[in-house]
Amino acid sequence: MQSHRLSLVTRLEAEKFDPLPSQSSPIPAGKYTVRCDKEKRVPENGEDFRNDVPVSDVWFHTGPLRRDTIQRIHGLKVFAETHDQGFCDNPAGGNWTWLELAILEKEWDTTPKRARGIDLVWFDHAIRHDEERDDEAASFKWRHGDVFRKKHKLLRFLEEGNCIAVRLCARFQGWQITGGSAYLVIDIDEEPIKRKPVYLPNVKEVASRMESIQITMREFNTAMKLNFVPDAPAVENSLHRVDSVLGRDRPLRVLVLDGGGVRGYSSLLILQAVMANIGNPKPCEVFDMIGGTSTGGLIAIMLGRLEMSIDECIEQYLKCMNKVFKDKSKLRVAGQGQWYDEKPLEDAIQQLVQERLPKEGKDALLLDDSKKCKVFVMAFDNTKLGNSGPVYLRSYVKKNNIFPEIKIWQAARATSAAPFYFKPIKVNDKDEKKYELIDGGMGANNPLGWLWNEAVDVFGAVTPTDCFLSIGTGIPTDELLPILKGWNLALPWKWKDYALVLSSIATNTQVTHLMFRSLINSLAPSAGEQKYWRLNVGQEGQGEESPDKDRPQLPDLDDASKREEIMKQADAYIKKWATDIAAAAQALNKKQSADELDHSS
């Protein structure tokens, strides 16, 4: 994208621009400012937050805008001198003070204009508390946001007599923002700019649909006695802001990867076929979020956090599997369970991190909020197996992130630490509480449900969505049950817990697929349009698993010698279901959501 002519404008230059003139007559082309020197604090001292709902207030605004002025606005840019409260208990939990632009219906209004029940507000920039030096805390500093370009949705919503407002915002107890001085720069063009109208979904319909999904999921969980299917997320907070509904440049794309040991190779081959249909970009350049469990989590980290191409990932994945599972004769035995030495796995991941991130080194953190592609993997706490949901390991800032300091190699080791093969990994959370993390596949071998929950929470329930791509490793629903034969009462207590959990996994992977196939395709907007694809060796198209007699015989999860066999099975699947692969690729290649296309003429 070409840089906008406001992009290089500095605050010192903005100070020299003329004030936006009265609009009693057409305004000449040029750059103007609306200036504010009134100090304002949000929330005011003593004002409390209710249910963590953001507190926002108008700082300053333009006068009523004429139609011909609106039509010629080429860009907007905010410069603001601000500071926050000057301290933060958990910097990795996010920055919760920011500025935003809003449309006011009339100049005396104190709340944003609404359209179909949605506030017309757009995030501009945050006060990055984590980037402040100690001597800068609670001190005024000039900052600016990105340019709102000539076809930005804010400008497409503006109508005669509306005003553009700058608002100060804070969220969560203890957070506060203070504004000192500011400039709103407005770039006026010579000629009117053609803009398409904006389509907004009906948020009441969305809320009703999401409530139905929540009820369905609760009833399903109760009937199936599954502990590891998440509740649908609350959506109210994401429905009231237009930038949550329409704030993205393109529709959302999410990739989720099952666990499966060495069979993760088949997932990579299928993904390689998808990427080949759209010119072989890196997955981190296509997907907004990549998640996985077990070896699927390892692959998610390689593709997302380490930003590998598919070919690079395949090469390194095979090397890693060969190192880790090279000699089954040297298995160590504990009680009646057995595992591999975890050292080769840890060494392989650390070496890979060192090679990909030489400046950060082998102990680089998983957390890097600067990356556009968010990585989300899961593990389980070995001390609470069967009694709690998964532990979330994220590459991005989130308020409830309990592992902000976890290293990439630790996260990869944790999500792939299958208790039949590797020891748990011991880590501490931000409060120094100890965890024993094991394979995320112990409760969510197909992590689609959890990832869907996370994506809705992070990106919003009505964000235009084109593709949730779920790729399996060929594991059928009944494969893990034979592992349990003969254990029964002779097992140590911990292995009994594992056995019970595995019984749940045996149905969880395919059940998750069948359940979320309908739920995701009903996600607004464009409800009913296909957004979900499940690609999995041994599956008949987008339906259920192949019958036993037609199902390919897959190698053991730790049999690294069966590379050729895995490749042949994946190739056969890719050829047979090329239409599904092409359809998923086409969804990834869209530039606009279906609703935008349908209403843009």
C-alpha cells in the first residue's frame, strides 16, 4: 500500500497548519487542524469502572461538517499529548488507555452516533505503557495514530451536519488517561471523492444467533458429558463498536491444526496444497490466527511465531521428528507408562528458534504482539487433569494471559508433551504459581472449538469471516481406545486419569468437527455461507469419516520411519478432494467479505 501524504506529516508541521475554517463557503484544498489545549482526564478521579466496561469521553470535536467538505476529505490524522496513570501491575496484560475517533450526530452530543445499534467509533492509538521508560511514567508525551485514508469507513458514514470527535478511553480498574494538547489534522482535496456505502449487519439478529449457539453448546456438553468443549463467548462487548464489526481491511482467516505425532507431516502436505492454489505465500501472511495442539501446536508456532514458509516448515518438522523418535528401542519406562527422553525434543526446538531468531536467541519469548499473525496453542495442567479446561499459551497480549514470560521452546514442548511419550514440563506463571504442562491434545486434539472461542473474543463476533480452515492428521475417533486395553485397575492412579481423558478424546476430534461445521457457517455476517473447511486424511469431503474398510492404515504416532507412507496417503487425499482444497484456497484469496461485495454496487 502506498504511503498517504499525511503519513510523513510531523506534529511540528501540523502546528503550522491553518485552523479548519468556517464552512459558510467551500473550503479551499489544503491541510487544516482542529486544535485542543484543554486538559482532560478519563475516568475522573474517584470514578469507578463497572463490570470492566470501557469509560470514554469526548475530548474535542470539529464543528458541523458540510456535505461538500465531507466529500473532499482525503485523510485524517491525530497528534495528541497524553499520559496514563504511570504504573501497571501486569505490563504483559495489555495497554488499556487509548484514543479513538467518533462521529457525533450533532455538535452538542456527548455520545457517538449509532447505526443499526452500533456506535460509530474507531480506535486511533494506544498509550503503550510497556514502551515507556521509568522517567517517562505519568509524563505528557506526543503520540499519533495511523492515517484514516480517503475511503475509510468513518468517512463513508459521515453525513451533512455530523462532527468528527476525538475521545479519551480507559478500561479496567486502575487505568486512567490524561490528555493535554492535541491536533486533528484534516486533509481537504480539490475534487469530491467517490465512496461506496457501508453495509452493517443487524446486531440484534447476531446476538440472537449467538445466544442460540450458546444454548446449543451447553446442552451438547451436558448430553455428551464432555469436559473439553468450550462455552460460546459473550459477544455483547464486541457488538457495540463499528470497528469491531467492520474494522478489518479484509475478512478474517483462521488456521487450526490437530495433533498427531509424526502424522503432522500429512497436515503440512495438505496445507502446502492449499497455499499452492494462491501463489505459495507464507501462512503467517495469509492467516490472522494460527492455533493447534500437540504437534499441531508445534507446527502453529513454526508457521506463525517463527514465520516459516510451508517448505521450510516441512523440512524442519521432519528433521525434528527424526531426532526425537529415532530409536524406539530406547524407550524409558515408568510404572506401566512409557516415554521418550525429552532432551532431543527440547534441543531441536531451541536450535530452531536460535536459527530463526538469532537476535532474540534460543530463549526468545512466545509473546510478540508486533506480529500480525497471532499464535495460539494449548496445554493442560497435569495436576488438574479432567477437572479443568486447557491452559492458553499466546503470542499476543491479552488481559488474562497468565504466561507472558513463557519461552517459545517451552510452549512448543508443553503443547506436544504427550504423557505416554514425554515428561510434563514444569513452568511458573506470572504469579510464580507452578504448573506441570502436558500435551494439549489430552483434551482438545482438534482444538477448533477453543480457537473459535478465542477468535470471537479477540476479533469480535461479527467480524467479516471468510475461512476457518481445520486440518487433521488422519486420526479416527476410535483409534486411541485400543491403547487402553488391559490397563484397568492395574494402572497407577495418574494413568487411570489419562485413560479416562483419552476415552473423551476418542470422540472429541470428530465431534468437534461435526459440531462446529454448522456453528461457524452460521457465524455472522453472511450467515449460511460456507466459511469452514475440514481437510483430513480418511475423511469423505466435508462429511464424516470414511468407513473402517476404506480408511487408510496410518503409522504409529511415533513412527518417524513411515514418512513415505504418510506422504502417499496425503497425496491420495489431495488428489481425491482437490475441489475442497481449491474452495478453501478461494476463500483465503477474497479481498472483501460477501456482504461487502453484495452491497458495494
